[in-house]
Amino acid sequence: MFLALRELSFARGRFALMGLVVALIALLVVLLSGLSVGLVNDGVSGLQRMPVTAFAFQQDVAKDSAFSRSVVELDAVDTWRGQDGVEAAEAFGNTLVNARSDRGVEIDLALFGVQVGSFLDPEVASGARLKNEGEVVISDTAAEEGVAVGDTITLEPAGTSLKVVGVMADQHTFGHVDVGYLPLKTWQEIAAGVRPGDEVPARVYEEITAVAIKAPGDVDLAAGDRAAGTTSMTREESFGASPGYTAETSTLLLIQVFLYVISALVVGAFFTVLTIQRKHELAVVRALGASTGYLLRDSIFQSLVLLVIAAAVGVALGVAAGAALASTPMPFALEAGSIATATLLLVVLGLVGAAVAVLRISRIDPVTALGANR
Amino acid sequence: MSAGLTLNAVSLLYGDGPETVTALDSVDLTVERGEFIAIVGPSGSGKSSLLAVAGALITPTEGTVRVGDRELAGLSARQAGELRRERIGFVFQSGNLVPALTSFDQVRLPLTFGPVPDPRDPRELLAEVGMEHKANRRPHELSGGERQRVGIARALVTRPQLLLVDEPTAALDRQRSQDVVGLLARETHEHGVATVMVTHDHDVLHHCDRVLEMTDGRLAPATARA
């Protein structure tokens, strides 16, 4: 590494330029990673925080819109409870609504209908848990919008009133909308479009969106589907059924993949040019007795130093920018794990690019050191 | 004295068929340790090929090459590199120094390639070639003669048995040429190196113990001395 470090400090101008490009790519990668995590949180954190293994939807429902389209008979819950390996199965209802609080706050809610006291019934950070029909427990993010415990919210246009009794810890959102948990019967009336004072047809109470299944070990979902006449998805699969989720995450993933590829190509091109410029010098060094391995190790080490320093600078800038963004309404969340993965990928792919470039060292003939020079 | 370099009936051909070029034609040469020989001759006469063959950079088509007691036949690229590191020093045209390195690091460089049996002290060597006052300068801050002195120190740091010198005065004025070749002669005699210098410069030949002339790949004693 004798040459590499001296070369780095001697040609610091051009290495700094290259490092700046890598640092900017790292910054962009961190921001995109934060945006991805933020969008995932906004899209499905309400599902991620449910203690659910899988959801059983209506048979053959469209997978990308299962939560809004699926209708399952309540009987399916009992069938699922009887399946091997299933610890618990509960009715789950899902509807998106517009609401307004009695203090004039307009808010969209993803209503999750659950049996009071079941494993789906959420804990609260403030206020009280669900007890009676007509109550609702809301996400921490809805509280930030200005809805508080004790408020009454009115759903539009049906006019149903719900009393806010509790606020959950952390963000619970679904398809970028705050989640509100409410007792199943109240949810069924809202989902059926029943207005206050109307007579409720009996079959309204027979319909739910899906069966939420809790199974700690292995469970044969296909067998359950055959018995109950449903189509089930694991919780992670069901994320794709959340509105806009697949489109958002795949777009960001595509951009990130392109960034990695661009970074590897840019680093590769830089080291290609550098190696060609050093061709005569490298021939001299080989004539003096340096092995190919010595020069390859030296050059790879050099690119590693460049990549690690540049990526560290970029990540530091990204984290600083992220901290500034986190206080805005933009869906943005930094997660150490995904930043570390992204940085590692950037460095490793950069190294691959550099390695391909410096391999040409092995083709330099030391004889060219003799005779006319540069 | 023992031989530093021995060439026996060495031929080097490039290409094949009717296009064959004979770079070296049955060359015999023995250079004793402590002997400084010069090879003169027109461009393209095979002088550089001789250096390349003696320096284990090219394998000859025929004949044997020995550096000290070591025969060069059948060496892999890696073994040839090791041999160059341990036994052979190169001095190139205008020094061919590494731009990023200070004079002191230039001299240390060959010692970083791998183990060397009996290296010389780079600092002392730099003083011996009269460059200790510019130990921390890089090549672009040195004159042509100074670069060549650093190049000579770099070639000698591994205490080579054989020193191969390629046109050392090509970029130097008259006085500096004399200084540099005088330095080579002194090092050759004091440290028992077998030195082969290829040159166009007839004004420096009086420093040499023997002058040979290369014509069309054949080596013969020089007919006229300057």
C-alpha cells in the first residue's frame, strides 16, 4: 500500500473530484433509502404493527386491491379457527373514510374494524382502549393532525359519529391514511353505508373484509383456504394489496438500482483512465521487480480508501439532510439497517468497477519501460 | 572476479516466416562483477533487445542467459519479477521516476516489493549519489541530472549483481552526462556490480572498461573509441 497512499495524496485534486461524485451518489442513495422507508411506513405501518401472520380474503380477489374489494362471510372466521396450527382467527374490516372532528379538523381515516377484546384490539398510549360501539382509537399521526381524545368525529357523507377514546403509540397508517380502530359492528354499519337511525339489514353483520390469522409456527394456508373458501396472503404479501404500495416501492427501487450501476460505472471509468495514464510508470515498477499481485492489491486498496471515505462523507451529509427532512410532512424515515446495506452495496459495487478497471495492470508488459519514454 | 552476466549464443527473433526480424544474432557476452561496459550502435541495432534479454524481460529464442550463477531459462513471469527484484537493477532514460514519490521514497520503492536479501540503506545511498538535500522533492521539482541520480540510487538499493542502464544521458547536457556516467563507474567499481550501459553518447565512453558495438544484432569490440 506504499504507492497507493502516496498516489492518493499526490493526486488529491483528481481523487477529491472522484470522491465528490461518489459522495453525492451516496447522499442520494441515503435520501432515497429514507424516502423508501418513509413511504413504506406511510403505506403499511398500520399492517406492520398488527400481530397477524396472514389475512384470508375473498376467494380469487384481485391481489393488488384486496383490502378494498374483498368481502368474506363471518362464518369463515370459525372455519379458520379450526385449522391446524392456527392460534387465533378474528374478523377484520377495512374501509377508507373522510371525517371531520367537532373542532373542525378534516381528516381521512382507514377504519380497521375488530372484535373488542380480541388479539387485534390495539393497546393505547393515552386515553382508553375500545369498549363500546361508536368508539374509535386513532393513530399517533392522527393526533398530530389535531384530533384528540374526547373529540367526536363525524364521517362524511353518511353522518355517523364516532367518539375518540384513545390514541395508539407510534405511526399507524395504511395507504398514506391514518388508521382508526373501531368495534366490528360499528365498522360493518359504516362499511354498508347505513345512516344513523336507519334500520340495519341483518346480513350487514355477516360481512367482513378478511379473516386475520395468528399462527406462531408453520401453518398450511392452502388447506385453510380450501376449507373456508378464501384466498390468503401472508402479512408481507398483503402489503402489495395496500393502495399504491407496489408502484411506489418499485419506482424507488429502480432508481436505487440505477444509482448503484452508475456509481460502479463511474468508478470503473475513473480507474480505467487512471491506469492508462499510469501505464508507463507501472511498466517501470514492474521492470523493477514488483509483481502483478503487488500492483493489483495496491490499486484495489486505493479504490477502497477512496470509496469508503467518499461514502462516509455522503452518508453523513445524507443523515444530516434526513434529520432536516424528518420534521417536514414528507414521508421520510432513516433506518440504520437500510442505510448500512445501501452504503455497503455502493462500496462493493464501486470496488467491482475499480477491480475490472485495474485488471488491465496484468496486461502491462514491463519491456515497455525500456527505450523512448513518455 | 566472478561473472555478473553471461550470454551464450543468444539469438532473439521477432515474428515468423519471411517477416522474421533478427534482433539478436548469436550474441556472446560475459561481464565480470566490477566491470563497466558500454554498448554503442545505431538505433534499431538490437541494443535495447540485449538489455531486455539480460534483464529477464524477454526470453531469447535461442541461447542461455545467466545472471550471476542463476540461469534465466524457463522462469515464470513471477519468478522473473523476483529475480529482477533481487539481482538486477535498471536505470532508464531520464530516470523514469514515479511522479507521486519523493526522492527518498523512490529509493525505498524496490524494497517494498518483497524481501531483498541484503538491501542498502536508502538514506545513505541518497547521500552517496549527492541527493540527500532533495530527499523530500518529487521528480517534477528535480533537474534531469538529479532525476537520473535518484534513478541510479533506486537501481542500487537492492545491491544488484547486474545493473542495466538504458541511454542514461539522453536528456542531459554535457557536464551532467559526465557526472552521471562517472557516478555509474564509481558505483560499479566500488560495489562490484556488473554494469551494461547502452548509449549513443561517445563523450562518456572513457568512463567504461570496455566498449562493444552492436550492428544488426551482432556484437563486436568497438572499432573506434572516442
